[in-house]
Amino acid sequence: MTSRRTSTVERRQVLGVALDPLTLTQAVDECARAASEGRRLEVGVVNAAKLVTMRKDRRLAEAVTGCDLVLADGQAVVWAARLLGAPLPERVAGIDLFQQLLAVAEERGLSVYFLGARREALDAMLARLAERHPQLRVAGARDGYFADDEQPEVADAIAASGAQLLFLGMTSPKKELFTAGYGERSGVHVVHGVGGSFDVLAGVTRRAPELWQRLGLEWLYRVAQEPRRLGRRYLVTNAQFMLMTARAMLARTTQPSQPPTPAGGN
């Protein structure tokens, strides 16, 4: 797929995935510009767990790397990038990008569509957003519980709504596969998969305090809230991510150095 990104900043290769080295402000500007210009832009975000899963799930890997913007939604990814000589300016958390884009949409009169979460959580989020962003144009919303064969119908409903920005509050790989398969059919300009952000904005789950985020421990805060569901998953994926990073660092140190190129002559 030909990239529709307008950023001239060269991507950085981190553990086999090309990431856009943008700050949160730059990512917001890129998305807002695409929405205002009517240019389609698909946003993908990766954290340690997703990078591990992408090694095993080809469809997920293709869906993520096919996005126009691929951002580091995890402090561990930022640290790994630095260790591997491909530094990123900062972590761009999907929920932060989501909330800033809502503010931009309200300010510029851009219409939005929300797809994902359970109906009660979705309704709670919409109620809170109505208070926080009273001028926000909500083109439509529906929960994320639909069968795969209903995806064309869902995409057509989004297109009919006339929404310019689509936020997907669904888990991986469902949100990435929907973006890859139906982003264009949905007719929106910007697609951003925000994972569990709907639940956070609805007050169903709590986001880690800022200090935990800076220390790269947001995953641990989530585990503390749902230990049975998330405990083993995070322990396994974090260990695998550390091993992936260590192997990549070792490969860098053992690569033979290139001989210097002669300045000229034979």
C-alpha cells in the first residue's frame, strides 16, 4: 500500500517494524491535517505485547505495518528503540492521541464515529464526552460485539453516517484487521484503533498514574486491576519482548564492521 502520510521524517526500524519517530503533537497534527484535507490516514500503534504477537500472527503484522502512521504506544518500545540505535522522540500513547483528536475535532467541527466496547460502557463514555466536549459532532456509535460476517454492514453504516474520524475501541487483532479490511469502505478520513480507551473514558477501568506510565509500568497497573485475565499474558509477553530486544542488541554487536570506502582513485 502506498503511504498517505505527509511527514518527511524517516521511519526507524525497531525489531523489524518501521515506526514513525513523531511526538504526540506531531502525530495529532498529521491526523488533523488528513481529516481536514479529506485524505485517508490509518493509524497503527504498537507496544511490547503487540510486537511479540506480530512475530506469530502474519495477518496482524501485515495490518499494522500497512498503516500510514505506526507509533510507539509503549514505553518499553521507546527504550528498546534507543538501545538498538533507532531512537524515538517519545511514547505516543493511543489514548492520548485519541483524547487530543477529540479536542481537535470539536474545535474544527469534524464529525466522529465510535465503534467498540460493550454497549453500557459505550453509552457511559458518550455521556461523559457530551459534558467534556459539548460541541463535538458525533456521527454515530455502536458497540464492538458483532460477527465477522457483519463487518461489511458495519462499515457501510459508518460510511452512511458521514463521519470523518473513526475510533475503534476494540482489542487486537480485531481493530487492526477491521482497519485493514474495511477502513477504506468506511469512508472516513482517519482511522485510529484505541483499544481499551473507551472503558477508561467511561470510568469502567482506571488508567495508571503518570509516574507509573513514565516508569514503563502501566502494564503492571492493568494487571493489578485484572490479575486473572492479564497476569500470565503480560508476564509471558514481557519476557519474550526482553529476549527479542537482547537478541537484536547481540546481533548489532556481532555484525562485521564495514571497511572504510576509499576517498578516491583505484
